[in-house]
Amino acid sequence: MLRLAIVAPTLIAVVALGIAIWALTDRPSTTPPTPTAQEIAEAKGRACDAYGLARTAVALQTRADTGSDPIAAQAIAANARLAMAVGSQHLVDSLSPAVPSELAGLLRSVAADLQGLAINALAGTTDGDTGQVARLKDLEATSARVVELCK
């Protein structure tokens, strides 16, 4: 009986130690499963739809006719900045690991360009500023590549 009282706790301790070592050294795979062709197509579709929506919102809000009313001009400018800021976030939110990497990178670039344009406009940078002109050219070039990939 005394022998059982010594062996049983020792055996339990050894098993517990083994389980603890296993739990500490067994790392779950951090690699997500490879998406299927259907998942990739659906993710690409959602990302391209988000791009189309953001592009439409920005186009509508940046091309509105201000007329001669300075208050209307300020309201339209505010809506344009809002469309760029919200559109950029919408693009980023639409990305999932299943979006093809080239398209995802381009959409992140479009989002960054929109954010750059919006924050600079909010800070009072004029449309003719060389930085804004460069950002707009980058955005247009990247957008053309996105349109091609989304066909």
C-alpha cells in the first residue's frame, strides 16, 4: 500500500509533466489554409465591387457643379474629402487573404493615395499643389491597373 502511495503520485506527475511539455512545444500552424478557386473568385469579386463603389462615390463627389456659391463649393469639397476618406477605408475593409496578392496590393495603394489626397485637402493643400498632382497621377495609374485586373 505504501508503495502504491508513492508510485501513483509519481506516475501522475510524470504524465502531467509530459502533457505540459507537449502543450508548450506544440505550436499550431500559423499558415492559413490555401483558399479554393471559388473563394478566390468571390474575394476578388467583393474587392472589385468595393473598388467600383469607392470610385463611383469619389467621382460623384469630386465632379459636382459648385456654381458660384462659395458655401456650396465648401460643402462639395467636404463631401469629396469624405468620399475619399471613407472610400479608402472601404477598400481596405474589403480585402481578405483570398484576394489575389497583386490586386490586394494595388487596392491598398489606391486606398493610401485616397487617404493622402483627403488628408492633404483637409489640411488646406490646393489641387494644384505638386504633391497633390503627383498623388492624383499615382492614383490614376494604379486605378487603371485595378480596372484591368477586375475585368
